[in-house]
Amino acid sequence: MDRQHTHPFVPYRPVRYDEAEMVARGRAFADLLDRRRSVRFFSDEPVPRECVDLAIEAANTAPSGAHQQPWKFVVIGDAETKRRIREAAEVEERQNYEGGRLTPEWREALAPLETDSDKGYLEVVPWIVVCFAEKYSLLPGGERRKHYYVNESVGIACGMFITALHTMGLSTLTHTPNPMAFLSEICERPANERPYILFPIGYAAPDAEVPDLRRKPLSEVIVESPAVTRAHA
């Protein structure tokens, strides 16, 4: 097909596999991710910085609205900054757990996880990465350029970041203390960025435990379209 473009395009020829290989690769990947869990008990064993950078590199391949890539990943490895983040996070979390900010319904939903305001793991992990969402970018003359589908774009990037960490054998947790404005101050980020998710990163502790949870079966998350349902009636 002869297409006329006004912007640069390049050929795209992704690798194709036969059906058996497609299914095998898909099953292996699903099985790998099914072993992923959110971890709150970490080892202080060092993790190569390159692993963190590779996970960010993977996240940076995520699709984004108008390909604006509205994210920044702040990497923190020094003890003092991790301490400041822990202390500030616990101030907010105490308001949640002890200060009555959590509604009864929220408390009930969290009960199986047995979470509390203690975020000591933030000082144990070798790395903390804070993802910031860019609401807009600043052009050289100070003009603002609006970003589109920011939440959706950054959410996808963070999912790919988590997947990359798990693929390398590392553990993490999506920590979203509310409010998170203290992260902007500690990380010295500009006003066009807002904290999105805080990720503690490391190896799971040798004695780590996670809640005995069950994921929904496919029968509860796959819904056939009405046309397919009628065709099989």
C-alpha cells in the first residue's frame, strides 16, 4: 500500500511465532507474573543499580498519549533521603490508621493485608523509586505544553516497571501514601509533576510472608461480547 506521510515513519516487522509457540510463550509469561506478589518484608542486601535502570528503561517503552511519555522516575539510594521519606510517609499513614482518615469500608477492605502505619521497609530496601506524572511540560520559553491521558499513560508505564522488576527476581510494592506532596519536596521536583507511586525495591527477606490471597479466575474477569454470546446460544 502506497501511503503518504507528513511525518517520519519507519517499517515495523514484529517477530511472529507459530500458534504453539505463541501459546507456550504466553503461558510461561502468565505463570511468571502469577508468582508476583506485593512485598512488605525486604532484605537489605544490595541490588545493582543497573537493574533499577533497566526496569525504568522497560517502563519508558510504554505507550503514552500522543507519545508524550509524561513520567519521571526519581531513583533514591542514600540512607538520609530514605529516612526522610519514611518519616514523612508515616506521618500521613498515622492519620489514616490512627487518626480516623480511613473509612470503615476501607479498613474492612485492608484487613486481610494486615497493613499499618509502620513503613520501616522504606529504610531497609537498597532503592526507592518514585514515579512522578507530568501534568504538562515546560517549553524553553516558559510556555506550557499540555499532556494527554496522563493517568493512563503513567499507570501503564508503572505496570511495565513492576513487571520488569519481577522478571529480574526483585520485589516491590506500590506505596501511595495520601497525600503525597512531601515527595515533591523531598525529591525537589517542579510544580508540573505530581507524585504517582512510590516503589521500594529489593530482594524479599528470607523470612518474608505475604497474605494468602487468591486471584480472580478468568471466568470472573473475561466477559464475552453480546454478539459472541448470541452466536453460541
